[in-house]
Amino acid sequence: MKKYFLSLAVLSLFYSKTEACAWSDPDYEYFNLFTQSIIKDKSYLPFLHSYSTRFYTDFKQSQIPNENVDAWKKFFNNQLTFAETDYLVNKMNISDLNALKNGSTNNQLLTKLGSGFYSKYKEAIDYLIEAKYLEPYMKINYVESPDSFYYRESEGSQNATNLDYNKTITALTSLYNAAKNPEIKQRYGYQLVRFNHYTRNYEAAIEAFKNYVEPIKLRGATYFMALDQLAGAQRGLDLKSDANWNFFQVFMNSKSRKESAFVSMKLSDTASFNNIMKRAGTNEEKNMAYFLLGYEDFNNPIPIMEKMFEIDPDSEILKVMAVRSINELERNYLPIYYYTNNNEKTAVKVSANTTTDQPKTEAAEAPKEEKISFWQKIVRFFKKLFGVKDKTSTEMKADQSDDELLDNPNRIPVFNKNNYYYDDQTKDFLDDLEKFTSKTKEKSKDEYWQIADAYLKFLKKDYKASTEILSHIQTSNPEYQEQIKRMKVLNDIVSQPKIDAAYEDHLMKDYAEYFVDKPEPKKDSTETEYDYYGEVPSTKDFLKDVLANRYFLQGEDGKSFLMSNTLSDLQYNPNSSLVKSVEDFYRKPNKTKFEEQIIAKNIDDVGNIDAFFAVIYGDRAMRQADFEKAKSYYAKAQNFTGIPRINYDWDGNSQKKTPHQYGTAEYNGFRSISDLVFGHNVWESYQSAPEESMVKEDFSQFSFIKPMMNKLELADALIQLKK
């Protein structure tokens, strides 16, 4: 599993620099320790903090309330469940409703409702039949701009202009006038506004709203659906201020249309915000306007939050602003990336399998021309071939005091000015946010603010105060309860100065659920989207990375490495002290239960482990051009079966993973090395055959260079070349 949270302190000993991949997804990679989605009003889920997308997407769409379905459910006197209502209104075929109208139906739901359902709700069913007839056409006709960059072929899709305008208007007007129920009447008015909007009869749409929607004094779901269409028509007439204000009303009052209304507002300048603020008459409108301003300009959230607090400290959108602020801080205290140089924005990813050199902090001088011998060329070549120079690191002492361990500057959480996109603007506003949260929790009745306050104290490493706050919170909210439970575990772990055998026993006794792997749940058969990034990080992964950081700081590099990596990952050229530490752990007798079940399980199948270590040490000696020493190690690697590799095969929508079986002539990390290794390359190609990319030298005077060698034979050939 990919690891993303390991701190700079853990990484710096094991590996060197790597560039952050241009296609990486910072939100997918990141685990929000403070769960953003615990806000109670789920209609604001799209407005949680996100780097990779404009809106937050890590939630199921069904979590957002749908006031239109709720309105229909209430209209039918709650005779149907929400799911049944949604099916009836949005998914049922028009033919089933027509069959019900004609007195016969085979539809299971309609049969269950009985023959009297139509007579009781005749106007509603007739409206749904008309709405389902119109729905396929309810799109605005796309008009290609002559200056459009892209060419769009005629898609042939239906839109509102495919309907006869006069007949449709006449029919909807007649149905409106005939309807007795005001809710149904207003729904026909909504259809009139929408149809005129989508046929680009913008002025007629505005008149339809005034004549058919507004006079009915209902301000429920239908009204704001119609207001959304009115604002679209006003946008079409370039009435920007009126359109923005009405989209703002939709945003404020509709739960399912907040994201689309926000996009439609097009708040691209200060004047747009000022116009909304000037028209805001109620505290609720002013509060919402401040939220939009804070959402768009998020460099310093506290001043905006202060203004929102003055209006309503219990406001749900104030919690949205707070959770966004906490997430922003969290990404800097528990980063995925860090910058190695303030002047050179070289992003280093905090994860495994990193092998390249650390970037230099100063510009290197131009290399001076020097003459080197043929043998020096060979030595330099093999140093480069077998890896890179190890990065030096400070040796950690196992006998550090508790205070020294607790005060270590690399002990996470620790603030790094390394915001993923906006490093120059990153500010550590933890103190200000803590003061604000402490003040708000005294005014608000929601336990959310107490949880937030406890989390901010965790970031400040005040674990005792954080735990004390958590222990006094009384809540029945299951999401809050889970967050509190997780934070109590975390505070326990991070407040421990040193992870020793006794504490490992405590982890297995009290927190086994966070470390022991559970059977994977069956995937939803309706889920078709393939996950290209792998598994999403979890609480268990985060806690393991915290422990990896602790083991590193107390000098147990091997255990730190194996918390997040497998034994076979040593193939990626780490430094020799790490390899030795991993080997010592492998050979350690009387491991604790935690070491055996959590750490040692990452000692994956590498065949003969002694031979595996011999190859790793031999490669290290080759990097140092100590060919005699390399030969002595390779002599112990005769039982080496190959670096573990996985073959991925697809069978329909399922992926099969099988261990790779090396062919007799295939390079497996030890054998089948061509004498082309002594040749030279003619071009860079990672997919071409060796014979296409490389050219042989004249080896006739060196009979000991075989056409095909293993590493033992290669080391021997180098020794003879040296002689």
C-alpha cells in the first residue's frame, strides 16, 4: 500500500529527494485526520477543503439532502419512503404512470400503492406525466461560437428547441390554470419559466416567473427551482447583479443546488461581492455573503470568521469555515510534501521508494575538465550503475531522555511552510484559530467546537489538554463519537515519549483494531468506476506512520522502515545502516506481539532471505567500487530467487495479481546480465531491447567477460579488469 504521511524526519534517513509527480492527486493521497465531513448540514459537503478539484468530492451524492424529493414525499403524506418517492418522481418510466392513470399497472410500487392512489393524487400524477414528457428536452440549445477553440460535431441530442414552442406554452398554461392544488400549480409555473429559459426566450421566462410562480405564496423547493431558472434568464440578458442576487438566494435556501448556484454566481471580482453585501438585509444573508467571501479568499480565514461569529456563533457555515481552516493547518503540520530549499521550489514527496540525490542548496560550480584513466571510468560507471551515493545522516542514540525525544524538532506534528500549491502565502494561524475556537465553544451548543479545540491542542502538542477536553464531551452524534475516539487513541500514542516493548503490548491490548488488518469488505456490485490511485489512506495507516516517525527518532530505523514498507522495498538502494537495522530486526529473537503481527508481517516473500540480504550488501559494495567485498557477498547469494514482482492481469472488470515467475534468461536482480553492460548506449529507451539501445565494445582481449553473467561473475570480471 502506498504511504503518504511519513514525516520529513523518517524520510531523510532512508531516502533522498524525488520530484513530486505532476499527475499526483494531493486530496486522494491525503488522509484528513480531522474528518471534514462531520459537519451536520451535509448540503455544504462540496465546500469543504480541496486542492485537486474545485469542489470537495469525497462523499456520496446521496448524502446531500434533496428538498424536491422531500417535498414530494410530504405531498404524498409520507406514504412512500424517500427512496420510493425518488423512484416515482425521478426514475419511473412515463408508461407506468400512464398505465396507472388508465387503471392497470404491472409496476410493483404502483401495485403496492393501490388503485386509489391515482384518484387521490390525480393532479400530482398528471403533472409527473407531463414533467417526464418534457424532461428529455430540458436542455438549452448549444450555440457554437465562431471563435471556439474546439470543434464540436452535431451531437443530435434533444433540447428545448425540438419542442413546438407555441403548443408547449399553450399546454403548460392550460394545465396551470386547470390545477387546483397550489403546489402543483406552482410546479407548472416552474416548467413555464424553465422552458422559456432553455429556448432562450429570456424576457418571457422572467414574465412567466412573475405571472405564474411568484403569485403563489409558497417558498419551498419548487420556488427556488424556478428562481434558479429565472436567474439563468437574467444572466442571458446580462442582468448580472440581479442574476447573482437570485443565484445567491438559491444558494442560501436550496440544499441540493448549492454547488450549481455558486458556479452560476460567477463571483470573479470584489464588486460582485459588494453588490451582494449591499443587498443583504437579514443577518442570515450577511452571514452567507461573508461565507462566500471567505470561501473564495482563503489566505487568512480568521477575520471573516470573526464577522460571522458576531452574527451567529451557531451558524453551520461557520463550522464549514472552521473545518476548512483546520484542514489547511493539518496539511502543513502533517504534510505529504516538503520543500528542501526555500529558494528552489523543489518538492520532495514524503513516501517510500525514493532513490535520487538530495537537491543542492547552492548553485554548483561548473565542473573543471579533468583527465581520467580508463580504469577510473569503469569505477565511476559501476558506482553509477549500482546506485547513488548514500545520504549522510545523524546517528540516532537509543538512550535519549524522554524530554529529548519529546522536544525533537522532527517529531510530528510540526509546522512546515510547504502548502501544496501556495507556499509563499502559507501562514501558521494555529494560535489565532485556537483562540477563536475556544471563544466559540463557549457560545455555541454544538460539541463540534469542543472537538475542534481538542484537535488544535493536539497540533500544538498539548496532548494532556486535548485529552481532557475530549473526555468531557457528551454527544450522541455517531460521527462526533468516532472522531473523539480516534483522537483519544492518537493523543495516547503521540504523548508517549518512547515506544518500548511495554507500550507495544499496550497498543495490541487496547488499540488492536487500529493496527490489525481486517478482511476487505465486498465491493458494491453497482460500482463501476475503477480506482486508479489505489487504496485511500485510513486511520490505521496514519497511526502506523506516526509510529514510524517515533521509531526513527529513537534510532530503530529497521522497525520504522517496516511499519510502512516491505522487506523487498530494500531493493531501491537505501543506505547500508538502514539495511543493517532491518536485518537486525529480522534476526531479533523474542519479538513482542506487536512486532510479530504488525511489523514483521511486512517481511514479505523474497525467497531465501539470507541470499536477499547478500545481494543488497553486494550491491552496496559495488556502489563503493569494492569489487572484492561485493564478490564475497555475492558468493552467499547463490540461492537468490529474484526481486519480487507482481503481474497484473485483467479479467473483465476484475484485476488479478500473481507473483512473477522469472524465465531462465530473464534478469532477476542477480543473474542474466549481458556483456552489453560494458558497452555504451546510443539512445535513451526504456522499452527497446538491449541490443537496440546498446553497442558492444571490443572484448576480445578480455576473455573473462562472458556474454551472459550473474553478479558474482560480474564482480569477478571487474576484479580481473582491475588487475
